[in-house]
Amino acid sequence: MAKMNIKSGDEVVVIAGKDKGKKGKVIEVLPGKGKAIVEGVAVATMHKKPRSQQQPGGIIKQEAAIDASNVMVVCSKCKKATRAARKVLEDGTSVRYCKKCGETFND
């Protein structure tokens, strides 16, 4: 299992690949594969077969998983892409924080 610096719901920016520079919200994190699905990034065209009248077929666009190492968390305070570091507070809880401004992320 890979160690993940991002969580679902985080605002991230793509730092490598064909979608470099795009920002989006993390929809799903796949820690077993070390990948993440980001809204509006790596959109693939899928050909779906109709299963029933409620589920028609057709050509749909869907986000594909990208490697988690290709995204960086965007700090909500300083609005910059940053590495997420961890620190332990006095009460013993571990929180993620911005390496640039020191602001904690909402976990």
C-alpha cells in the first residue's frame, strides 16, 4: 500500500503529464494503486453498452485515474501548490499542514 499525501475532497493541481497546470477536486483516492481520480483531469472517452432501459448505452466522458505523484495539494490560505507535511499536535492528533505558510489543512 502506497503512502498518500492527498485525500478525497482536496483541491489539487497537476504538475506533470498532458493535463499539467489543471486544477481540480479529488473525487477518489486509490491507495492500493497509488492513483487518484481528479475532477476534470484525464478525461477518457468510454463506450458503454446499454444494460437496461434505465441505463442506456452510448459514448460518455469519464475521469480516469492518474498517478498520485503527479498532483500537489493547493493550500487554501496562500493558494499555492505545496507538499503536505504532517505534525503531531499537543493533544496527540496528527494533522497535515502547508510547507509554505504553515496553515493546517481541514482533514
